Amino acid sequence: MGFLLIGLLMLVMWYLELDPVASWPWWSVGIPFGLAVLWWSLADSMGFTQAKAMRRHEERQAARRDKAIRDMGMAPKGDVRKRR
């Protein structure tokens, strides 16, 4: 995400002809975009994206389970509060 933001900032500066980016060649402004694509492909191939999505899904599932148990009047697992 950082590479993308840097690339967008550089692209805007290049388009508005702000120094020092205005004097750079077009391909040097595109380097952060290429690095962002490289990072995303590496993150996908190494499983970072899938692992993060699975962890988020498990957290939501545990929260729904705990809420359902609390709504039934029972303490969820690990909850030290007294049961009714």
C-alpha cells in the first residue's frame, strides 16, 4: 500500500510539474507502481493475504459464537463471570 501511495504522490507531482519530480523521466515515476505489483504478487504467493483473511474470519466466527452463548445466558469459554 505504501508503494502505491508514493507512486500516486509522485505521479501528481510529475503531472503538476513540481520540482524535483518534474524533471524525472516518466519511467522513474512508474517504479513505485511496479514495486507495488511485485509486493502484492509476492504476498499472494507466500500466503500473507490468505492467512490474514483466515485469521479475520476466525476472529469474527469466535465473536459470533461468544455473542450467541452470552445471549443464551451462558458464559462463553474463558469468561470468568458467573453464569445465571
